[in-house]
Amino acid sequence: MELHLKITGILLIILALIHIAFPKYFNWEKEFRPLSLMNRQMMRVHTIFIALIIFLMGLLCLTSFNELTEPGLGKKIILGLGVFWTTRLIIQFFGYSSELWKGKTFETIIHIIFSLLWIYISSLFWIIYFS
């Protein structure tokens, strides 16, 4: 399990760093222009904090296997991570319209990759929690 938790840590850190490219990749400069200043800034600030919390989750997984697998606070943190990533898995299928990826090769591949990633991560946390 320790190896899987470290792999997850690395994957989460990479995922957090990918957020740096979001504004350019998703063309936020143009897309956000019609939004109010508050909404534009809120999207940017929330993206930064989402990336930060994902980075910190990754760091925790990478450095704290023993602490996370011990009864008490460690198991409670693992439970929270399991709930968080299982919720993200559910949102992958019910929070995004399939119009965003169906019939589009690249987008379908990304959808499948991230679906598998959320399954892997959430399953790992549940396995650790119940072991």
C-alpha cells in the first residue's frame, strides 16, 4: 500500500502543477471577459486554492504513510480523502455534460484517463481506511 500511496502523491502533485496551464489552455483571458471583475478573480483565486490543496494532499501521501495508516487522526484523514475523491469521481460522470467529450477523440481519452485516475485514487483511500 505504501507504494500506491506514494504513486498517488506524485500524481496529485503533477495534477496540482497542471493547474498552472489552465488559464492559457482554456483561454480564460477571452472566456472570462464577459464576467464581472469579482467572478473573474474568484475563478482564478479558487483555481489557485484547489491546486494548493491538491498539492498538499499529494505531499501528505508522499511523506506520511505511517501516520495516515494509524488508527485515530490518520484514518480520519484517509476517510476524508476517500470521500473527497469519490465525490470527484461521481462529478466526473454527473457534473460534466457528455457533450464535452463524446465523439471527440482527445477529449474522450482525457475523460477515460481521469475517470480511471479518480477510481484508482478513491479506491486506494477506501482500501487503506478499511484495512
